[in-house]
Amino acid sequence: MPIAPTFSPRAQQYATRAAFFIPGFASAIWAVLVPFAKAKTGVDDGVLGLILLCLGAGSLTAMPVAGALAGRFGCRRVMIATAMVICASLPLLAIAANPWLLGACLFVFGAGMGAMDCVMNMQAVVVERESGRAMMSGFHAFFSIGGFVGAAVMTALLSAQVGPLAVCIAGSAAMALLAAVATSHWRGEPLHQDGPMIAWPKGVVLFLGILAFIVFLAEGAMLDWSAVFLADVRQVAPSMAGVGYGTFALTMTVTRLFGDSVVERLGRIRSIVVGALLATVGFVVLTWVTPWQASLVGYVLLGLGCANIVPALFSLAGNQTRMPEGVAITAVTTLAYSGVLAGPALIGLAAHGIGLIGAFMGVAALLVGVALSTRWLKV
């Protein structure tokens, strides 16, 4: 992608952070709204689980299309469109009165989120490369910051008896305002490349996508199973069971804020190795150390380990020469987020057969594989 000299590098960096903040903020609003959506539609847990699949289906459907469009028309146009989709569909989630309508709205919302996730990483790779230094961990930190801010603000509004629809409208307005400020500094030029805009990943790109799948599977395990583990295995009160994921998420966010300097010092490959090994030790500690308060060290180690792996993988995908960068980033993004979506189900199946501790140890073994496999990672 050619350099646009009229753009301020610092303004582009701030605008890219805004692009990461928006989907993190939106996902947190939806997470807070889930109980309200369940009550409004009157579904049970089983049906709600099926409805939630619509969000993932929308994301995975939109990612390849968004990557292709960004390659042809530039990141700016696609991110403006996806931000509009997110802002428009979010209030609909608060008023959907039946399961079919909620599923349809979630599909659209998920499509906007998935498209934004894909194209913001394309933008980030270009901005990072032109800066001449590691920046990807810092960009990804703002997705997590958006999640924290969204959850805190929206929970406060709901606690103040503000209705779900008003909360969603306020959230959409805030995201639209942020996007409007950042838009002029999102990359507008098309990605000039030979070959198809959408292609099955191959070579090192497929390798990077598989590694990203494993790391996102580990993150998904924390998101969906850490509270269950503390409640069922460690007999922690349900009201306290979320402290494990909170510890993990907070550690990962803080680590990403300072992660770029670590990547600069260690290099991307070594950062992946160190991160995977730290995450492996984290799984061992959280599953085998008692009492549960001491096992929280495992969640800290997991946050430290996972924080910089995926940003490093995206940077490597954007700088390899086996496939065009737009196609490569789209492929790695799609495979990575497949890990978040498939991970909880895979861990559930494993836990049914060998227990949750055994399932977590299986993820730890995969992370060891990530660390060992980097010797063959050539970009």
C-alpha cells in the first residue's frame, strides 16, 4: 500500500486506536444486554445459545467480504460502513421481541463487528509498518479498553434505571461521534495487489492462522469456562466466580499497553515463544494450585502470555510475501476468530469426556505446540 504523505502519522495512530476501541465498546454493551434480551424474548438457555451463534455466523461471513472490499476501495470506506452497521443494529438488539428477530439483528450486528475486526487490523499493519516500530499490541489494547469502558458505563446507566434502548442509543451515538472524528485519518487508498481478493490461506499464512486459532481458543476458554471452573471445580460462590476472567482480562489489557516495547526488545518470534510458554504455565497453575485465591496467579500468567501473541501474528501476516497482505490478514483474522467461536464447544466436549481440568491441560499442550512450532516460522 503506498504511503500517504499528507497524513499525520500520530493522527493515524490515534485514529487506529479509535477503530479498535469501537468494536470492543460495542461488544461490551451487548454483553450487558444479554439478560435483558433473554427476558424480552422469553427463551431458555438452550435456545439463547443457538441465537448467540448468529453473532458468530455474521462475523465469519463478513470478514472475507470486508477484506476484499478494503483491498479494492481502501480501509476508510469499509470501516465507515461497518461502524454505521454497528451503530444502527445495536439499538435493535434492545427491542427485538422474538427469537427470530433477535437472531437476525445479531447476525447483522456480528457482521459489522467481524468486518470492523478484519479491516482495522489491515489499517493497523500499514500504520505500524510506516512507523518503523512495533505498535500492534498497543492497538489491540484499545479493544480491551473499549470493553472495560463499555461495560462500566453501560452498567452504571442501567443501574441508574436508564432503559436498555436508551443505553444502546447513547452507546451508538458515542461510537458514531468517535468514528466521525477518526474517519479522516483512516487509510483511504486501495491496496494495490495482484491475484484474487479472497483466497484460501496457504503456506506461512495458513500456519499463522492456525497459531492464531489456538491462542484465541485459549482466550475463549477464559471467557466462557473460567467462571464455570471456579464455581464447579473450586467450589467458589457464583457471585465471585467471575474474578478469574476479570484478572485475566485486566492483566492482558495492561500488558498490551506496554507490549510494544517488549516486542521491540525480544522480536516478534521470541515474543510468541515466551508468551505461549507463560500461558502454558498459567493453565498449569490455575488448574493445579490451591486454594483458588492462589490459583489467580495462573490467570495473571495467562494474561501476560496471551497479550502479545496475536498482535505479533497479525504483524507477521502483514509483512510476509507469500500472499498479498490484505488477503493474508483477512485469512488470519477469520481463522483466529473461529477459535473464539469453536473453542467453547470443543472445550465443552473435551470436558464431558475427561473433565474440565483435562480440557484445560489439552489447551496448554496446544500452547506448547505454538512455542515449539515457531522454529519453522519463516516470513
